[in-house]
Amino acid sequence: MAGIMISGTGVSEGIRSGKAFLYKPLINQDKPVHETISEEQINDELQRLQLAKEKSHRELNELIERTRAELGKDKAAILMAQQAFLNDPSFCPEMEKGIRQHQYSAEKAVNEVVERFATIFEGMNDEYLRERAADVRDVGKRLILHLQGKKGVQLSDIKEEVILVADDLAPSDTVQLNKKYVQGFVTRVGGKTSHTAILSRSLGIPAVVGLGENIEQINDGDFLIIDGSTGTCIVNPDNQLTKEYEVKRKREEEELQELEKFTFKPAITTDGFRVEIAANIGTPAEAKPALEHGAEGIGLYRTEFLFMNETTMPSEEKQFAAYKQVVSTMGDKPVIIRTLDIGGDKELPYLSLPKEMNPFLGYRAIRLSLDQSELLVTQLRAILRASAYGKVKIMFPMISSLEEWRQAKHIFEEVKDQLAKEGVEFDPSVEVGIMVEVPSTAILADKFAKEVDFFSIGTNDLVQYTIAVDRMNEKIGYLYDHLHPAVIRLVKQVIEASHREGKWTGMCGGMAGDPLAAPLLIGLGLDEWSMVAGSIKKVKQVISQISRGECEKLLEEIQTLTTTSEVRKKLAEFQKEKGLYNSK
């Protein structure tokens, strides 16, 4: 028998094999928990909660120090963000309120608040922010364990080579993993942008997440093979399949060694066309890993997470500190900071945002910022102040008309004047551009190009707005594709419009990090490519093996095609002919 093959999502590359170790975090189910308490018990419950909070703080401090020593302060910041929840005035104090006002037990109060926060995150459109629900639940699990007088299983105690099998792994679980013994892990749930996925890549531990209910087919002690590149998990494979994967693993290691050569090489085609390869980040902690992966700048710094982590609007000083950290980390490399892209499906507890029937088309991003201009003014002041410490560029999201652009630019100029009058240091030559995410902006690119300093194409939204496909709807997910001929035509139009005006165009959507699309983007003349850090080396490798001339000929052929499947087939044929990386 070849074994049972289960498919999930690969989040950390590598092929590994070993004995399955079923991990179940211990929440003491034997101890009965009453959901409500008597009035006389309120003070005791408050004291229990306070003690659990103090113990959780101490544990996190230990984990933070360990993570800082072993993985660096940027990864320790992931756990520091969890610790910040414990100090958040709308987190533990809300639990205390539940005990006082509703006579909840401490456990019920914790669960109620944790699930409220987690639900808010899970309801967001942005995948990165959606995955933060796991961090909130990790904090809640820690509090519950201490309330029940129980300490969770220490994964650092594993002293044999295993493949870890779990319902989920929290970031605080993942940092305990010793890759000498934990060869890899698989989980029932999880996504590519979770902190657990980020940490597994940093640790170099192959991982497959999102196996779903099929994970129940794995028993403790089963022999497993996992492939973190394809998202495959094989249970009890036969000898022939085991040997095949041993050969694959050896070949993969050779390919990875070859890929490492491109980390710090510039992205230049064989006929000398040079493009800039940058990284997308969501927090200051991600800037250093981006450099380590070979990023030549930050093409998209999403500022939403800074706002999502707060219970009140982050002050100018707090924003300035975050932006300065990224800019200082990147040194002389450019950092493009996107102003707040929130609203509609992304809620903030301190903003009164309306519930909308169509949040993707609603009160969000630049529309919210222009309506509540004090938000934009504060953010622009903080960004401009950070520009004194490096090479900063600013871009406005969700621009759909020249009126919006001009209004935003006017506010930007007013903020510059304010800072100059106050004698505050900043770079007066900061470039200001816009995200091209809406078809109306792509269609009017020739008009915008006369006024903006640059374009950055956000293909994730541009695709869904162009094809009218909700990218979060699994039922119609097959329609969502950045290689749709209409999307390619709009991208071409934007790049050509910018070049006619002597401006440049970048791309910070998923298309930029797709190795299959690389020859197409070279043919289109895209100047700056920004992607998740893990894609940088692969894209550089592809670019280094092709010429702009042959890519322009390829583009001519693609422009005659009428369907997405034809485009994909043509690109796959080109890559096969050239012996290039074939995207999975």
C-alpha cells in the first residue's frame, strides 16, 4: 500500500520524514468549571485572574528572552505583541468587568473576551490580519492553563526525532521547537501568514497546515512524510514511495543551495534589464528578515496592524517610532509606506464604522482617511518625521478618482508646511504615489501619471474588481486569477502611461511574487516588484535566466490570447523551454 495522502497548505519548505507525535495542549478538562459565580466569589475570581495574568507575563518574558537569543529580536517581537494584549486596557480589564458585572467565572470571562477579539480579526479581509486571531487565542489558552493550575506540555522536552501532529500550534508553541528533534509539523488549521508559519520558516522547520479533518487519519507513532513545498502529508508510505521522496529531498537540498546564490544578487536579465526586488511587510519586526532574504527595499509597508493592535488611535509618537524602526532597519534602501487601509470589513473598536452590505466597495482606505482627515494628518506627520532617517516614499490606497488623489496630495502638502513651520526635520523630496487597485484608476493612468510620482499596482484587489470576483469566496475562487487577459491589459496600460511621463511603476500584489508570471512582467517593463520575502530568491533566479527581448516577444504572443488558461499554458511552455522554475 502506497500510504494515505493528505493535502494541506505548505508554509515552510522542505521534505522530511519521521514518526508521528500527536501533541495535545493540556487544558484540564477534568476540573469542572462553573460559568457563573455568586456575588461573594467575585473578589476571589478577580484575584485568580490577576494571578493567572502575572504568571502568564513571567512565562512570556522567559519565552521572549529565549526567542531573542535564538532567533533575534524581530521574532521575539511576535511574542511581545502577545504580551501587549495582557496590558491592553480593553483586554484583561474587560474580563474583570465580566466578573464584576455578569458574575462570570474567571475562565468564562477569559473565553468571552478572547473570542470577541478573535472573531473581529477572523472577520477581516486581509489574510495577515485575519491570522492574528491565533495570537489572541494563544494568550487566552495561557491564562486558562494558569487558572486551572496546569502548565502546558513543554515541546522543548521532546528528545527524539518526530513529525509533530497538532490541531494547531501557537507562536509560543513553535518557538519551543528544537529542529534537531522536531523534523517538521502538520496541523489541522492554519494559514500562510500566521505567526506560526513565519516562525517555522525562521527556524527552518518544514510545515504543512490546514489538513482539516483528514488529520484524524494520523495515529501516534505512524510513519509520515511531509512536503512543505507542495503541502503534502503521506501516512505510512510503502518502501518505494519512501525511496522516491528520499531522492526528492536530496534534489531539493541541491536546488535550495543553488537558490541561496541569488539572495543578495541584483535582479538583472541576461541582456542587462535591471529591476528592483522589494518585500511586503506588516510589522517593523519583518524588516530585518526581508533584508536577510535579499530584499532591496520595502515595496509595501501595511500600516493597518499598528492600528489593529491598539484600543485607542495610536498617537503620532507611537506611529513615528514604528515607521522609524522600519526605515532605520532598511538603511539606505527605499521604504514605501501605505497610509491606513482600513474600514468596511476591517473594524477598529475606537472608530464608529458603519456595517455595510458591500464592504469591499464601501467606506474604507482613502475614503475613510479623507472623511476623517485628522487620521491622515497624524499619520502623514509621523511618516514624514520618519523620512529624516532614511529613504521614505508614501502611497495612498484605493484611489479611484483624480479628485481623491488631489485632495490627499493637498493634505500632504499642508502637513509638510506645518512641519516646516515647526522646525521639524523631514525629507522634503519624499515621493508620493498611489496604489492602482481600481479599474477606473488603471483606465485613467495616463491622466494620473502626469501628477503622481509613481504607481504601485495592487493586483490582489485589481483582480477582484476587474473580474468581479470576491477573492475570499471559495465557491468562485477558480475565477480569481491575476493572469486573466483583462488584468494583463490593465497592467500594461499603467506601466506604459508611467513610462511616457518618466515615472516608474511597481507591483505589490501576489502577481509580483509568482515565478510563472516573471517573464510576462519583464516583457511589460515593470520597474519594481514587491512580494513576500520567501519568494524573492525564486523570482531573482528566474529573472537572471531570461532576456528582456525574448520576454517582449512572449508578451506579443500572450496579447493575442483570449483566456486565462491559454495564458497559463503559454507561460508554462516558455518556462519549460528555458528550464526555469515551474510554479506550483
